[in-house]
Amino acid sequence: MSSQVPIPTLHLFAKLDQLLLDVLRPLSIDAWDSPTLSPQWTIKDIAAHLLDGNLRTLSILRDGFRGDPPVNINGYRDLVNYLNDLNTIWVLAYKRISPRLLLQMLETTGTEYLECLEKLEPFAPAMFSVAWAGENESQNWFHVAREYTEKWHHQQQIREALGLQQELMSAELFHPCIETFMKALPNAYKSADAVVGTIVKVEVTGAGGDVWYIEKTLAGWRFINNMAMVPPAAYICMPDTIAWKLFTKALKYPDVNGLIKTEGEATLVSPVLNMLTVMA
């Protein structure tokens, strides 16, 4: 896949997978059962979920095998319910699999999974759209970036449980994740009442943070560079350690409102505070 994509992530998958194996291998049996930020899921459950992602991608994209395709999917909520059921069934089944086997399968399938993604034409239509960004059809580069965020945030959930979270907060690994998350901004603001020309500024601090501007146009909201430095109608600033949890439903704004700086009307602030970049 070409490196000239809006958010390059392919080159990071192998490193991210190796970091996951490195953090899991030393764990005791008891540590595998440690609780995480993900309700009802232990470290082992999340590792099993990550394996499921590898195997489903290989089955569908490489082998053209869909298994039991979903039926009666008539909207976003139907799709979320379907995916939640798939995830629950898989995690429950893998409770009978040893950590050693799980590690072996993560290692072998991770390499094959990456090879599968590398064969995708970056600007061709993806088999699965990035629904949380409001897209009915996405390009492969965005699908791959979304897959990167899945691997990143689930590994970070594991690391949070172990107190080893700093490794993934580097600019190299975190920035592509938060940059992809922010692609959801225009969709998050689609119902926000604002006049044309209204600008909202969102900032995430930390080594891998950045600043994003979106502007209301006749066609909806769009990203801009704001080279003229027009004062924004709303400003939201949060630390990196809060941002990823907020957007993946690990935290809710009322729990961390003292850690997030906001300026402007609530109608222009709340969309980003309630934005989700996972299927939930």
C-alpha cells in the first residue's frame, strides 16, 4: 500500500503486534485474568478479541469466506448489535483456550493479517466502511487506519491494566491513532446548529497530540487549516491520556470534565465530548 495515503499506518502494524506479544508473554496465569477498562473483559478476553480481528480479516478478505453473514441489518444500531453478539460469542469460546495457544495464534496470524492488508489498493473501495465516521463507503487506506486504531486502543486497555501504558503514547504510535479518530469530527457535528463559517477548534495535548479545525459550510462540516487564524466559536482541549479513552467509550465526559478545557456554547462543545470512534 502506498505511503502517500492521508494517514499512513501499515508500517506500524508489525511493531504494534510485537509490543503486544512482549507485554503478554511474561504474564502469570492470574495476570491474564486481570480486569481492564473494557467492562466485563479481562486481559485474556481482549487478547482473544484481537485474535478474532486477525482471523476474521483473513477469512473474509483473503479467503473470501463470510461464514454466517448478517441478516436484517437496517441501520447503525442493528450493525452494532450484530458485532457485539459476534464479539461476545468469540470471547466466551476462547475462555477454554490457554494463554500459550493464544500467544502462538496471535503471532502467526498477525504476520498473515499484515500481508493481507498490504495487498489492498489504498484508494479502492473497502469491503467495510468506517461507519463511526458517517461513511457508507470508505477507501482501503481508511479501513486500514481504522484497523490500526482497533489494535492500538485494545492493546492500550491491556497496558492500562498492567500500568505499562506509556509505551504506546509516543508520537510515532499515538498520533496516527488520534488522527484517525478525528476523522469522525464532521459526522459528530452534523446535527450541530451553526451558521455557515462557524469554526470549531479541537486540541489534544501530549507527545502525539495535534490541533484540528472544522468549519460549517452549506454542505456540512469540513476540515480546514485555518491559516487565517480566524477565532473559533468553540474550543475543546484535552490531554492525550483522556482523549483516547473518551472516544473509545472507556470514559464519559462527566467523569473527566475537570480535565477538559472548553470554551463556547454547549451546542458546539458537546459533539466532540460525545464522539465515539468505535462501534458502540
